[in-house]
Amino acid sequence: MPRLTAENLQRARQLIALYPQPRSALIPILHIVQEQDGWLTPDGMAHAGELLDIDPAEVYGTASFYDMFFTHPVGRHLVSVCTNLACLLNGADELLEHAEARLGVAPGGTTADGQFTLEEVECIAFCGAAPCLAVNWRFFGNIGNEDFDRLVDDLAAGRLADDVPPHGTLNRVRRRVGLSAAAPAPAEDTDAPAQARPS
Amino acid sequence: MITDAAPIVTARIGNPQSWTLQSYLDNGGYDGVRKALTMDPSEVQQEVLTANLLGRGGAGFEAGKKWGMLAKGETKYLVINGDESEPCTFKDHMLLEEDPHQIIEGTLICAYAIGASQAFIFVRGEFALGLERLSSAVNEAYAFGAIGRNILGSGFSIDLVVHPGAGAYICGEETALLESLEGKRGYPRDKPPWFPAVKGLYSAPTIVNNVETMSNLPWIVTNGGAAFAALGIGRSTGTRLFSVSGHVKRPANYEIEMAKHTFRDLIFDPKLGGGIRNDNQLKAFVPGGVSAPWFGPDQIDMALDQDAVGKAGSMLGSGSVIAMDDTTCMVRAAWRITRFFHRESCGQCTPCREGGGWLDKIMRRIELGQGRESDLDLLLDVCDNIAPGLGWPPQKTTICVLGPSIPSSITSGIKMFRDEFLVHIKDGRCPFA
């Protein structure tokens, strides 16, 4: 199971430097873990804990509170169909049913080829275009059954790769500024834990 | 007839590349903070008090008064709430994607006025594009000299961090948001002692304000608080963004002058909601997010005024109006809202955690045709255990207001559509299925 790569470790350290208290960086670092591996691996979570000097159980206990974090593998494309009120009023139950049939999985399930995980989600604040869904948190609105099929075909064929990065990649914009004063000097061995921990 | 007041927070939306620094600067961007930095912080605060800017997050508390309650201390934080999660509210999502510099500029003005040591913008994790646009805008604003040391040559320094959430409705509640920002589970904190203005982020005095609230500040500083207060009626000043959704022909966000319009305008005006789809009849509407009790067609001429709506037993809340036409099964609608609250309960308080689950199960069986005659009384009894007396605003038995919001749709449904509930139970099936 992978730990953070040297580059991602550097990103994590830069995040820690942004906050008055290191633990505030936990959720942003977990997003990096999920970006790297597609889900929160035990080793990835343990590494995040080492960087912040908190126990793996604390990391897991925090991660498990949040819907966006997966502690098991999911597909390359996380298809999140909203069924909350505005979408319900505009046919979301029918859309979800169609999505289940098209992908051959129930909400929570992943297709055998690992391409798609389907989930039913609460309102994703795109109600002007109900019924709507998100793929890896990129939004698609006014989705009828044919639109859904076309979307799945395009995703499977890689035609939307620029707009929809793999699951886990949330924010592709790196903070370029404001770090010089706060960031610690780069460690010699970037793969080592930030500090020794009692065993 | 909608008034012709010029938009404030959506003025730049629709401009090409409205989210970029260049587009923002071409349209008066960062003029507000430049002016604010020439004023004394107390003068900036006074302008916002004069404007009587009501918080746009849901509670509607005066922003200037909130700032005045900030405890004294060396270290003070400013946290902007962009965790928009109230179902059918999608205005902050739009502001984050379309005009992130306006949010940054408002945040800088507020940070200067309250003397914040550092500012954080907490963005709902699901808003990937919003996070990217805001992060790019922060990079641009740093390079431009509007964030960081000695901003715009004023001597005032402030760092601004964009913080992503990770998916939890409850983190829109300000104390849960602060717990989450500290890297923990999003559990709301007890008030007292955890009033953020006294004991907030890392136990330091903290101001938590909504994204739309911040977006109003550049205009207020540039044009003056009195100009803002001249819009609207009485205590409800300025303009406000309403998210209109459901069975309207033109679901979208609309910025209109406060209190001068009615729900009828919002739902039926050709420039706004445009009427009900297929020209069906309006059956009911939710006036302010799914936490709010419902209104019927007989209340449609009520003004969009938070005090008037409050007196009538509901709230303008997050500014989301959801229209439901006569094809809607009200049991199903109420059940979906109940299921949402059950799923999003953080689990700290028994009435919310257990009561939400009970209500979800009872609503489910009624909708699926397995309801019992005693179920309506049982629903109301469980609701009464969560929010004793079932009045408005609801009594609290829990740390935060999520729990007391659960009964709204059920009590509204039973009060307004009792026969529809009974038909489900008597016929053993949903009449709309």
C-alpha cells in the first residue's frame, strides 16, 4: 500500500504551513491521498497521521465522518446522482433507476471493469439544472436517460478526460504564493516522517 | 413588476471570463478594498452598520452587529462560510465559480474592519470548479498585491487560505464548520460557551460570515452604506439572491431588491421563475430551504421579507424557494426531506439521531403503502419530542438547529395535506405512483 510520493509529501508540508495549527491540514491532505490513490488507503491515512502527529484511529475517525472520503477502492469515475427535492420533482428517481440499469450496479456499487461507481447523493447545489449529477465532482445538468448514456460512453472512451480528472482529483490549481514566509525548508529525505513517533 | 434596482453581487456575472483578475479589474474590481484601506477600520464597520447588511447565510443576523460582538484579543480569525449545502440553495456555488475575486475583496474588507490575523474561505468540497476558480483567483490576487504583506501599499497584511470541505451538510453550521476547519469530525459545539465571536477557531475570537454577505461589501464600501440601505424596505436592505427551483419554468438564481417583491413575483414573473411548468397549478412551495415549513398558494402574495415570513411561521432562510405543482406527492416530498436530515444528522444528540431515523422509517412505510392509522399521531409525537410544542421558531432539544428543522416538512405536510396522507394509508399505496 502506497504512502505519499515525494511530490505529494512536499504538497502536504506546504499545506501544513498554511495553518496556525497543523491538524487543520488533515482534510486537505486526505484529499491529496485520495487524489494519489483514488481512495484513502490505510498506509496513506497512516502517513497523513505521521505528518500531523495524530494516531491512525484519529485520522480514520475523522475521514469516516465525511461523504467524499472512501476507505475502500472505488471506480475511476464516481457518478453521483442527486435525488434531493428539486431533482426529485424533476425526475431524479427515474434517472437513478436508469443509471442503475445502464451501469448494472446499485448505488454504492462499482462496475466490474472498475470504471464507474454509482452513488445517490444529497443536494449538490446545481438545482437550476435539475435533474443533475456529478462525475468526480464535475457537474452535469438537465440529464435525461439519453444524456446519461452519452455521458457514460464519453467517459468510458476518455473523451472527457480534460474536464473530468480521475476520481480523487479535486482542485488542480496549486497555491503558488504566500508560502515563502511560512513553509519550512525542504527536508533532505522527503520520504521520511516529519518527526519520530513513539512506537 | 420587478424593480429596476441594479444588481450588486451578480453585476459582473455573464462578463467573458468573469472569474479572472483582468475581467474583475476592468469592471471596478478591488476599488472597494482600496477605498476601505484609506479609512479607519471603525469607519468601515460603521458603513456596514449603516447599510444594515443582514447575513445571507440563513440566520439573517446583522453583519455589522456581529462584527461588533467580536471579543478583544491579539489573535482574531475571519472564516468565510462557502459550505452551501441547504438543499435547493445554489447561489454561493454560482458566486464561487463566476465571481471569486468579489468574495476575496469582500473578505479583505471584512478582515481589515475587524483586524483579523488570518482569513479562511471554507468551500464545500464538492465544488471542484469553485475551488479551482477561487484558488486561481487567490494566486492572482497575491501576485497583484491584494493579499499578503502590506496589501495594496496600505501597511495592512493578511493571509487568506482556501480550505476544502469533504462532504457533510452539518459543516454549514458555523461551529461544526470550525471543528471541521480544525481537522476534526464536523460536530457542532454547544453555545455557550462556543459563541464564535468569543471562542471560535482554535478557541480564539472568530467571525464567521457567508460568501454572499462578503460579496456585498465591495459595493457597500464603494457606494456607501446609506446607498445600500436605500434599497429594500425597513430592516431588509439591499438586494438578495434567491435560488428558485422545482416546478418553475425558469429555475435559476435571481438577484432582486429586498422585501419589495412577493413569492408570486419570484415564482410567476416572466423575468423570474416564469410560472409553473405545463401551466399546472401551484400546490405548495418551500419559502427558504428545506428546513423551512411550507406555504400554500394562499400565502403567495407575502413579501420576501424575513420578518414577515418569520411571523407567518416559516423563514426566508437560505433564500431558496421550491415550487411544487399539483402532480406532486406531498408524502414523497416530505419523506425525501426527512431522509435527508436523517442521513445528515451528525449523531451527537439523541432526539435528532434517533428521531430522524424513526421519522424516516414511518414516512417510508406510508409512502410505500404500509402505513398505519396511528402513524400520523406517531409522526407528530416524535416531532414533538425533537421540537417540543411544534411552534416556530422551534424549541431546541439538541446542540444545533439541524434536529429542530427535521419536523418542518412533516408537520407542514400533515397540516396542509392530511387527506393525502390518509389516502396513502387507507388505499395501501401512493395515489401518485
